[in-house]
Amino acid sequence: MNYWQLVKDSYSGYANYLWREITQPQWHSYFYWLLGVSAFFLILEWVRPWRKNQRRFRKDFWLDLFYMFFNFFIFSLIIYNAASDVVVHFFNDILASVGITNLVAFEVMSWPTWAHLVLGFFVRDFVQWWTHRLLHRVPFLWEFHKVHHSVKEMGFAAHLRYHWMETIVYRSIEYLPLALIGIGLRDFFIIHIFTLAVGHFNHSNFKLNLGPLKYIFNNPQMHIWHHAKSLPKDRHYGVNFGLTLSIWDYLFKTNYIPKSGKNIELGFPDDEKFPDNFVGQITHGFTPRTSRDSSSHRH
């Protein structure tokens, strides 16, 4: 495998793909789905805000809006798409060298479309739930995850304020279990749009009574507590880790909604010292930390 050629092909391929996404929109153009879903929740927040005293363009709204496009498009164009192609091919080459040419352990793509999509969704969400817990539990990873928790006023766009290293961590851990059931990361368009919408909803300034469904799906009144600056000592590693589904938190007893979190303070201890600009945030986590900084944010 000529890896240098793979890198060049990946760059040109993704650049061409992104250009087509923007200039030749189709029903599966993710760029416009992102715009549409975001516009829907922006209007929803304006029409029926949960926190009525929160400004329409809340604190750091424009920063978060830039993060949306950076994490989904610019970062992929700059490095992620090419790097991930190289890593996947290198991994497959290593396996092939020991006689493993197919990782698929459970062939599900022959199932009805709805069945393998549902399975893929549950497997991916469960893996992401555990990965999210790791981001809070491992000090090195927590430093990257602080970017997401630096949000001080919640709104839909806060969903996509996260450090670019999180993309690498999540995708690396997701790769093997999804490969084992024969579902590639790029086969998830429908699932991804659904999880995008639920993620926007979770972070939105909006209240919806889900009834019994709150035990299955994440929601703003549950997720606001995940961003709480102050939590009980026995919950110092965090609570409510669900991304799309809340069921994992109820099953593993990490759920926590003691009261309405409508006006609780968001962030983490000493977050006033955290960078408040894009460059400072995306470079955070690579500089030496003091012993105090390296401890868990909930201690």
C-alpha cells in the first residue's frame, strides 16, 4: 500500500466531496442537513425558550456555531479524513499479515435495513456511553473534554463544541465493534442525522415533557445536570453520560436529576482560568499540567 498516495487521494477525495455537498445539494447532503437541523432548534429556542431570560444569541453562540463547522468539515479536510484512512488501511494490513482479511463476526448487512440500522445505533450509542465515561474518568482525556464543559450558557450549538481529540478517541474506540458487525462508520447517515437532532435537543434551551420516554431518550432537563458545575462528592466523576439514549444511565445508576436544573451554574471548578477563545481551547490538553489541574474536575 502506497500510504503517501492514500493521503493525497484522501485529501482530494474529501475536498471534492465537500465541494459537491455545498454546490450540488442532494437529499443526503450532510452540510445542509446540519444547517436545517440547527435552524430548526434555533427557532424552537426563540419561540419556546426554557430559560426565558437567556439571550437569543447566548454567550459564545458564535464560537459554538464555528465549532459545528470546524468539527464536522474543516477538521476532516485538514487532517482527520486522511489520517483515519491511513490508520484503517494500516490496521487492515497488519491483520492481513497474520491471515485475517475480514473482521466481520456477525453479518448483519443482509438483514432488513431497519434491523441492522437499529442494531448499529444501539451498539454505537452503548460504546459512546462508555467512551464518554472514560473522558471524565481519565485525567488526560478529561483535559480535552473540558472544552465541551466550558459552556456557561446552554443552547443547541453547544452540542458540537468539543476538542478535536474527542473525534479521534470516539472513532478509534467505535471502529472495532462496528467492524465486527459489518457496519462501517460511513454507513450511518440516517443514524447520524437522528443522533445529531437528539444531541441538539439535549443541549437546547427548550423543555419537552417526554413522559416515560425520558427513561429511554436523553433530554435537556437531564443533560443540563451533566454540565452542572457543582455535584455531590459521590458523583465527582460526573452524571448522565448518555449521548442519545438515557437508558444506559438508568441501567448503570449514573442518572441524576435532583430537581429542575433550569438555572444551575454550568462548567467545572476553576473554569474561569480556562481559555475562552477557539485557538486556546483546541490546543488545550497538550501542555504540562500541575497536579491540581490534572485531578478530576469533580473532586
